[in-house]
Amino acid sequence: MIGPITTITLNPAIDQTVTLENLTPGSVNVARAAHSHPGGKGVNVASCLADFGEPVLATGLLGRNNSEAFVELFEAKGITDRFVRVPGSTRVNIKLADLARGETTDVNLPGIRVAESALDALIDQFDYFTDAGRYVVAAGSLPEGLPADSYVHLVSRLNKLGARVLLDTSGAPLSAALAAPREALPAAIKPNRHELEQWAGQSLPTLAEVHAAARELQRRGVERVVVSLGEEGALFVDADDAILASLPAIDTVSTVGAGDALVAGLMSAWRAGADAETVARRGVAFAVAKLGRLGPHLPDAAEVARLAAQVNLARL
């Protein structure tokens, strides 16, 4: 029996989303609404998976002083909480949602500094809750105090336990993870176009160039590369396929967490053993469904299925 999907968030955050009719920099802006919810990429993935009815275990490093909102979320959605508590308060991220432009401006506040021993304590947990074949998402930035190669050590341990790891990070942590020996590489990654360009060291203005860079990563040992392309959709590359999947968004409320919802859709489909087309459809459907909602939440499964059936697929 396949166990629950595990999400790992080393640098969670409390996301405060402020909705504005039209954001005007340098002026006094009156908010239409404000919402606060626990977040961080892995937490967002777990939340969307739980909404779809998938069993989820969430772990990572969580500030002890303000963990209540996370506990409430996990209890409300039936997510198993295995976070390691660390001293201090989890960071707060402010997100300004501009309804007129359909854009979101992020202001990320500094978080707590974490000792490397906290990461060791987290990694030691894997032996107890990771079954062979378990699907794992490791996502987000690293907190202060952890070196850029932290994901290399984390993924290496998970690989030895037989887990299938999707890594979704950026910058130096992503570069370090992709420079790791083959045995320590993640099974899958989900960069956006900018993050892929950073790895490639050059701009990738055309779909053909994005495809070539993704294919190079796949040849180096990353089995599946999914590149999110914003309004263009997402490119899904593995040894057998290269599929561009797209679906125009309707009534966008907030773009925050759309990439995380895409990851949730991928993991749900992969855990079910779905074929490449179904994986692409479900991933994009999750992302588009989330665009109509504030916070990391999905509509019911029937609505997600309706969207998945409308996804446009093109093989490269």
C-alpha cells in the first residue's frame, strides 16, 4: 500500500494577503480585504492535496512561538503534523493582491535563524515515517543558518530510503541540488522559466530553448522536469515525452501559490500511477483552480476534474 504524500517545508511562513482594487505605489492604498493563513511552499502543497482528498504528512522546521495557525490548518484539513519545532517565531510574508492588474507583489520579512542541528533532527525522522516508494515534496527557500547544500543532504537520505523526491526551490539551493552526484539528485524538479534560466546561465526566450534546457537536466539524471510558464502553461519533460499543457485562467483572484498547486497536482497524479497526459492535465487544473481562490485552497474534486478535461495538450 502506498503511504501518504510527504511535504517538507524548511522555511514556512505566515502569509498575510492584502487585496486592493488598484495598487498605486507611493500613495495611500485602502485595502478591500485582508486574510492571514499559514504558508510556505510545502505547506501550500499539503493544503491543496488535502482539499483533493489525498492523505498528506507535513514536516519541516516550524517556529515554536507562533505555530498555532499551522496546527489549526493541519487539524482542519486532516494533515498529519510531523514538524520539528525550533526556537523563535516563523516569518511573516505580506502579499499585495492587485485586482485591477491580476498581479501580486510580495514583501517577505526576515525569519528565524536555524541551527544545522535542527536539520539533522528532521532528517533523522525520515527513517520512521518514510516507506519505500513514498512520494515526497521538498519545497521552498532555506532559513538563515542552513547552508545552500542542505537539500543535497536531505534528498540523498530520502533517496537511500527509496523515496521519490520532487524538489521545488530556487537560487543557490537549486544550483547546489542540481550539481549533486546522480545518487543525490531529486527524481523531479519544478522550476519556473526564470529559475531554469538561472541554472542555464542564459535567457530562454523560446519554448524550444526551455525544452532543450529541461531535456539537458533530464539527461543529467533528473527523471522529470516540469517548467511552469505562467500564462503559457507548463512544460512536462521526461524520458519519453515533452508535453506543453495550458488552460486560460478565468476570474483570477490571486496568483499566490499557483505553482504550489501545480506541484500538488503532479504529486496526486504520480502517486496514482497516472500516464503523462493525465499528470499534465491534473497539474495545470490544480494551478488554474487555485487562481480563483485566496490562500492554498482548491474547489471540490468535480470542479478540478472539469478543468482537467479542458486542458490543452501539445507534444513537442
